Amino acid sequence: MTEAVESSAGLEELYQKIVKAKERVTPYIHETPIDYSKTFSDSTESQLYLKLENLQKTGSFKVRGAFNKLLSISESLRSRGVIAVSAGNHAQGVAFAARALGVHSTIIMPETAPVSKYLATKGYGAEVLLYGKYIHESMKKAQEILNKTGAILVHPYDDPDIVAGQGTLGLELVETRPDVVVVPIGGGGLISGIAAALKARNSGVKIIGVQSSASPSMKVSKDLGTLMEVEPSFSIADGILVKSPSQFTFSIIRDLVDDVVLVDDEEIAEAMFLLLERNKTLAEGAGAAPLAALLTGKVKAKGRRVVAVISGGNVDLTLLGNVVEKVLHRIRRVVRVKMHVPDKPGYLNRILSYVAEVRGNVIDVVHDRISAEVRPGFTLIYVTFEVPTSEYVRQLLSKLMAEGIESRILD
């Protein structure tokens, strides 16, 4: 198969590989739900569906490509063992598929990989090594091991069999008849497969990629028309932090993907929060990126039938707790109010009664009598509490102002 799919013959060839991949992997994977969301449809003025690949085996789409790759090579080659490099989801997919097929797997993960993904990969029976800060550094270590052992590399995206396996997700979207499909991009394997699966039968469907602004390598490459490297920085969307896509996936994305947009961590965090609260869906940062792009209007959805691919749900629970806490503070459903009051009996009870009047649930109370900004005979009281909506906070501040109590919300 040629690197590019600009010709109809090249696209048809890749499509047939995806169809064959579906035959191979179907006995081993789930066909995940496509869930219509009224909440997000109303928010975006569209018909919005969520492809819940977070409910896939191992918690992400990566197991599709892993199974297709392993099943496409001979048993004699598989007997050498396989090696993969991944921040987590590809690692789990390869480890799971290898164990199911009786193959030894070695996984190189960056030292920054989430603990939950590291433990899950080990739990699937892989030998796991931590090396480097980012994927491209881990890949160097993998190459050393490959040279010594002769194991088979299962690349996360630079492989036609991997792309074809990920493309089986696209075949599951056909009956939904989408106008727009929004897909996260790291190395580009998932969006390449989905684009080929859908465009081969409906050239009018729009395929939009989403990257983290902390790692915009595909966005930059597509805009410039040539493959570029961009050093990634930290993001909660760790699954899509890739320094450079491959020439193979770039050529497909250049020809078949209509646009690539960027979202930042604040936007991703809010999408994660809303998916959990409103749709009861646990998504990792990369998985929530497509919804973030839609909710912010970076992907135009009005009047269209849209599918957002929620590519994975393997989020570290410590990070999830931090995301929820940060978003609750940002939308002012949890607030910290600073009040300057006379240091006399009864004032704390009065303030707490005001909080109760606005249906506030107190989380924490702190007194400060000694800092430089406290006037003699006064005390600072910091009250952290949760409320149903930010409107209740405004009611509280108005009440405090009417009582002559100095107060302000702390960000």
C-alpha cells in the first residue's frame, strides 16, 4: 500500500484492510455503544452522539489495533515476543492482546505515565520498563531491546495493520450516518483508520481531529503541508502527547482529514467534568478532547449530526479528583469566601447561618487573627463551601454587604 491515499485505489486498499481487520478482531473486542446525548446536543445545537470507546476492553480503542497486528503475523514470529512503547493505552492493549494469544510482551513506558496505566499494564501480564520523559525517548530504549532480542515491534500508530485495526471503530459508525466525526489525535492511528473507513463510502462526511495545545504536532504538520516535530509540554491529555506523527499517518490525515483544532487543559477538564456529571461517562483527557472542541465551538456542529469519539477512560483517579475540584471552583459551585469581621462571639455562627440560607454546605473554616492585613480587634474568616449554582454565591455576598461585612471570593 502506498503511503498516501490521495487516489481512490489507495483509499479502497486501506478500506479493504479495515474490513479484513474487523473479521479478525471481532471475536476479541466489544462493539462499543453509540450514545445520543440530549444534554450535549442542546449545548451545541446539533444531534450529538458519543462513541463510548471508554467501554472497550482495557478501557480504550487501542486494543483494536493491537489484536489486528498480532493476528496478522505468523505464530513463529509471535513466538519471539512483542515490544511496544506507550504512555498507557497502547501498552494495555498490547499487553491484553498478547496475553490472550499466549505471546510474551515487553512494554516501555515513559516515566511520566499515569500510575493507574502502569499498574494495569503489569496486571495484563506484560514486562514493564519505565524510561524517558516522553514517548520518543522511550522508543530509543525499545530499539535497544529489539536489536538484542529480535522481538516484534508493535508500533502505536506507524503501521498499516494498527491503523486498520483502529479503523474498525469507523465501520461501527456507518449506520449512524454522521455529518461530522470528531476524533482525538496523538500519533494519528485512530483518526487515520476512522477517516479511511468512513470516507471510502461517504466522501462528504467531515473528519475533524483534535489535539492538545500542549502537543500540536499534527496541527502544525497539516497546516504547513509537511511532517513537523513539536516538543510536547505537560497536559492532562497524556494519551495524545506525541512529538511527531509518522509519515504514514500524516499522509492519510493530509488527504482525508478536513481540519485539526486545538483545545487546552481547562477546556479538556471541563469536558471531562461534564461527561462524568451529565452523561455518567468516565473519560480520560484525550478521550474528552473531542467534546471539548465541540462545546467551545472550535468544531462547528449547529444543525449537524455529529459523533464525538470518546477514545478512552483510563484516567488516574488522583488526577480525576483534581480535575473535578478545579472545575467546581472555576464554575463557582465550590467557593472560598474571605470575610473581615469583629473578633467577637457570635459572628462565626451568624456567617455560617448566612451560608446555610443560600443552601451552602460548609467544607472548611479557617480563622486568621495575626496576619498583617487583620485590623486590631478583627479576624479574617475563610469559609469554603459548595452551592447548587453560582447565583447562590451572589446572594450570600449581597447579604454580607448589607450587614456591613467585608467579603470577597478567592479564586
